[in-house]
Amino acid sequence: MIVVKTRVELQEKLSRVADDCVVGFVPTMGALHNGHCSLIDFAVKESDYTVASIFVNPTQFNDANDLENYPRTIESDLELLKQHGCDLVYIPNVDDVYYNERSFFVDLNGLDKVMEGEFRPGHFDGVVDVVSRLFDIVKPDKAFFGEKDFQQLSIIRYMSRDLNVDVVGCPTVRENDGLAMSSRNMLLEKSYRDEASVIYKSLNWAKDNYKGFAVSELKEEIGKRISETGKFIVEYINVVESDTLISIDEWTDNNVNCCVAVYAGKVRLIDNIKLNY
Ligand code: AMP
């Protein structure tokens, strides 16, 4: 596995890859876990040459403490990437990515205004900026993103319509008790970690039972279940059309997801489930 720190080195290595090779790309912020590894596995399976990046992107953090406390485990990250068959890893510093003025602006058709966009102002501007920069540097044919970050996946799909990158969504990988894997889980105090499976259990309950409830009642019931432990503060629970991310008040035949954000102490966790598909 080749490790490079600059885009110049990266492009030099990629110039040696045959033109007809399908380049698959997995952007990450490091602190890798099995969720990230599954994206690498998909990339290795569905492309000829797999590139990963590890870059904690400052522009997508709207909270300086969150950025400072974000876990960094570079040695074990590299070991995992190697084990899973990644060919090349790009570990840039901020200047290497933000070397020029932003050139990519896209109207996200409101996808960035709800849920994470509402509670983390500016977050998706940062995500779109960094992903478009990384796409521009790596020039992948395919890019792999997790369904765990459901809204992010929708936004990246939308922004990539004209970019000639095939965006592939990969299923959420979970801990044995159902908690969605996340780099932030390692920041959870034990008492929160012990109870955190209630988030997925409540979403799963919703998937099994949504037909018996009005949308607003369902959201209320999920909130009750998550809050019952006395440990978690719910930031939002939304039921949205999967394509448009528009909140629904009445059930529809269109695909819908239920998305939640929850504070476990100072750690913010998100998760979602497909309800009717
Ligand atoms: P991050 O390092 O948190 O920016 O995540 C990098 C990529 O890994 C994103 O596409 C995430 O959606 C994806 N990812 C994070 N956690 C999981 C998970 N538990 N299952 C599947 N993909 C994940």
C-alpha cells in the first residue's frame, strides 16, 4: 500500500495506473472502524484500484471542541487499510487540500437545509467543498459513502450528478448490540455506551410498527423510547422522503427514512433506518 501526503505525489502515483482502470475512492476522517473497512471492501470489489483519504476536514465542523476532540488513530488506520486491500492512501494537511479558491458551488435544492443542516449550520458547505476538492484531486470513477450518514449520501449523490463520479451507497455497519459504528463511539463514557443500543432498537421498533401510527405519533413514540433511559437528549427525529429529504406528515408510497440525532452527554450520535423499503 502506497501512502502519500501531497496531491502532487498522489497524482504522480495515479498517473502510473492504467487509463482503463476503474479507480474507486473512499474519503474518510480516520479513526477507522469496521464501517469504514466495509467501504474499502466494496471499493476493492467494485474497482480496479482503491484510493482512501484520511483528512479531518476543519470546514465541516461547526464546533471547535468537536474538531479538537475528534479521534485520531493514524497508525491503526493504516494497518486496517492495508489489511483490507487498499492500494493508495492520501493523508494531506489542510493546505494541500485548500490550496486554491473554492471553485465549486452548487444549489443543493434544499437537501442541506433540514436535519443536520438545520442543527449544524455550515456543515454541508464544508462537506460539499471538501468532497468536490477531493474528487478533483483523485478524479475517481466511483466513490463509496456510508448510508449511516444518510443526508450526506443524498447530498453527495446530488452534487455529483454532473461530475462523472458514480456514487455508491453502502449499508450501515453496526456493533453487536445494534449501535451504528462511528468514530465518535470511542468518545462515549461507559454509562452512555452501555445504553446506546436503545437508538437502533427504537428505530427498528419503528420499522416494524410504523403502520399502526400516524407519522407524528411514531416520532413521539421513538423519542419516548430513546429518552426513557434518562441518558440521551434527542435533537431531532424526522421521517423524510428518501430522495428529497422532505419531512412527511402523512404516510406515502414513496420510500421514507426515519433519521435521528441524539446527544449522549457531549457526544452527538446520528442514525437512520429505511422504514418502508
Ligand atoms: P467519516 O470518517 O465519519 O467521515 O466517514 C467516512 C465514510 O464512512 C462516510 O461515507 C461514512 O458514511 C462512512 N461510515 C461511517 N460509519 C459507518 C458505518 N457504521 N457503516 C457504514 N459506513 C460508515
